[in-house]
Amino acid sequence: MLPVKEPILSTSKVDLLVATTRQTDVASGEMFSGERGKALSFANVVVSIPPGEAHKSGEVEWPKKTPGNPATDFVTVKAERLDLERARQWVRSDAAATPKRRVLVFVHGFNNRFDDAVFRSAQFVHDAGTPIVPVLFTWPSRGSIFAYGYDRESTNFSRDGLEQVLNLLAKDQTVAEITILAHSMGNWLTLETLRQMAIRDRRLPAKIKDVMLAAPDVDVDVFANEIDDMGSPRPNFTLLVSQDDRALALSRRLWGSTARLGAIDPTAEPYKTQLAAHNITVIDLTKRSSSDGLNHGKFASSPELVALIGGRLEDGQIIDDWHEGVGDRIFRESTDIGMSVGGIIGLGVAAPESVVDPTTREHLSSEVDELKGMLKDSVTNR
């Protein structure tokens, strides 16, 4: 997060508001660590995207050394902590300057360092290519594939913080609409937060129009209760699933529970009837091939899907009216996934690929073989 001193004028910039329940980190240059903070914190981070062909849609060009080369790497050109009032001012200023004044709140998943979440959310905003107000909510993740339990509890720890952010946005008169995009474990945090808001206030803010749940690591039965507790009216929900998601298969074994929501067959009962009863749209990505060995990042690895989301946001169409047509269009227009786990949203899921990929980070190299064995045994015994 150390800003470069000589940014290149031809690069694209993504100006992010960051809200976090992470602990402040003043020593390492990362701004915030993976530990839990005592209060909600804010920051303004401006990310520079490499120009032209130096940036491939669907990828983060990670710096090979600090602070990175703006001509070839994702780098920060500004990283400044904000207090609550200055965060409000940022929202007002950015929303007033954005056509249709739509906010996208991104909630990342398991195994994300602070810089992972910042760069990859910036990448999504850039590649979506639509004018939106980007807000990243990042919760305390230790960025370790062996910290699943800690990360899971950190999502519970962060419910009040996400609620505070959503209320801040909903009460701001310059904000017209709010869309939430969550991935993997971030879906649990999102659903729990919306549930508690609905119970506390007896309704959800009308400005929250759409909630996109990508590969949710959530128990199916618990999800049904969460939706019921939100009452009506509620936002339009879109669920992105893949039945061959091996990371969610492993999660199911760890929890000893029923199917994880992100891996269901939406055409099978009782899911088909239940989803229809709750008016939830499902996009099934099972038939999509993926270079991600665990098939957990299919949604993230499709630039075509990201572009479609961007177009819908720009046109003001609700995500809920996609139905089957958008899936057909994705399959028709897509070619190769062409990238490893993570991609545009790039959430560094629990996979050997996310550890050994040279574009991500040096991480637990001595334990990679052990993890591969665990995953292999899990898949073999499914």
C-alpha cells in the first residue's frame, strides 16, 4: 500500500472508499493487518491500473517488488486513512459526480490480505467498465489457508461494522441505489448483516436493490432461514452456483453439514421450489470449464460475466431479471477462462493454486504439499 511517487499519466485510476474492521498496521506499509480492530476504520485508496495491453482483463498484475512499476503493475498512488466525517464527505463527493449515483459494495471471502482485497476489487471495478461508486468492505482475514476458523469468526465479528457502512450509504441523500457483491465466506457476513438489520429495523433500506451471492460458503438450510427472517420487501437476490465447486465440497466436509449453497443443483428438488418461492434468480456455471482446479472461482474468472454485470448496473436494470437468458449469453460469448483461481474478484480461496501462483504472494511454501494431500484425499472420498 506504499504509494508510488511517479505515476504514469496514461494509466487508469480506481478511487476506492475502504471500510474495515481490521486492526491498523502502522509498521509494514499494509495499512491494516489481518487482526481484529476495536472499531470500524476508513481509508481512501487510489489504485493505478497498467495501461493498454499491459493489463489483461480478469487478472491482477501484481508488483514483483515494492512499490511496483505503474507501466506494468497494479500500484497505489494514494493511500490515506479517513475518519467517519471524511468518509461521509468522500461518499457525497463521489456519488454526486457519478451518473445515476449507484454504489457497489464489495465483500471479499476467505484468505484475503488487505492488499489482496484492495487490488482485486479495484480490478473488478475497472474491468466492469461502468460508472459506479466503489466501496470495499474488508474484514479481518489472516490471509492464511490454515486460518479458516479464525476467518469465519471474523465475519461474525464484522456484522455490526458492515451494518454501519450500509446505513451510512443508505442515509446519504446523494446515493440513489446500492448493490452488494459478496463472494465465498463473505456471503455469510452479508446475509447475517442483512438479517440483523431487518430484525432490528423491521425492514431493509429501500436503497439496497440487488445482492449478488457468488459461490456462497453458506449452509443451505441456514440460508433459507436467513431469507425468511429478512421479511418483505427485500432486495433482489442473484445466486451464482457451480456443482463441481471442490472448495465448497471441502467446506461441507469440514462443517459436516448439508450442501453448501454455492454448490447446489438449482434444478433439483427441494431447491428448485424453494428458490422459486423466494423469487431468487440462479445462474448455474457448472458447465463452464475452469483453469481453477477447485472450480471455486468461476464467477470471478469470467470477464464476460463481469462486463454483463457492469452493463446492468449502468443501465439501471435489476440483476434479478436475468433468469436463464444471461447464462445462455455467457456460454455463447465466453471463450477460455484463461486464469487461475481468484481472477477479477480474486479472493485467494483455499486452494494450492492460490498459494503457488507467482502473481499472488509468497505464502506458506513449506506447507503447500501438505495442503495438496488434504484436498486430494477430500476429493477422492467425496
